[in-house]
Amino acid sequence: MVFLELKEMEAREMFPGGRVRFVHSPHMTLAYWYFDAGAELPQHSHPHEQVTSVIHGELELTVNGETRRMLPGSVAVIPPDALHEARPLTECYVIDTFYPLREDFL
């Protein structure tokens, strides 16, 4: 078992307005995102199942053409290979869980 403190991990800026701390297990990846309002998360897909949980702020999420406004407590389950994009309407704290492991984020 490994214990980590997110506050002790350096955040990586993956794109303008998007900072993240990654935690990897042998089988999955968790991404702890901080988004600035208006940051652009363009449409994309990947072979991983993704569960997105909004902890703070408002996020507009589009999955396979269906758009929802997500608030704290909102959760989206994004199937593998689904086209999706997001737009933070305010500053946001979002946790993404990916299965299997995101080797491209190691």
C-alpha cells in the first residue's frame, strides 16, 4: 500500500488553464484537475473508460454530442472511445478516474 499527499505533489500544466496531479496504480489512473474558467479542453477520445466527478465549480461536458452542465456532486461515466470535450464555466476542481492505466500520462 502507498500513501500520498496531493499537496506535496507538483501540479503539471497540461494546457493553458489546466493543471493536474496524477496518481497511478497498476491498473488505473486518477487525475486531480484544476481548471481556470474558460480553459479549452478540445474534443478527443481514448480507449480508456473515464469517470469524471466535479468537486468544485461548474463544468460544461459534452459526450457523444450530449451536453450537460455539471455542478459539485455531478458524475459522468464516459465509455471507451467516446468523443468528449469540456468547458469550465468557473474555476473547477475535477477528479477523473481512468481504467485501464493511462500509460500516456506516466
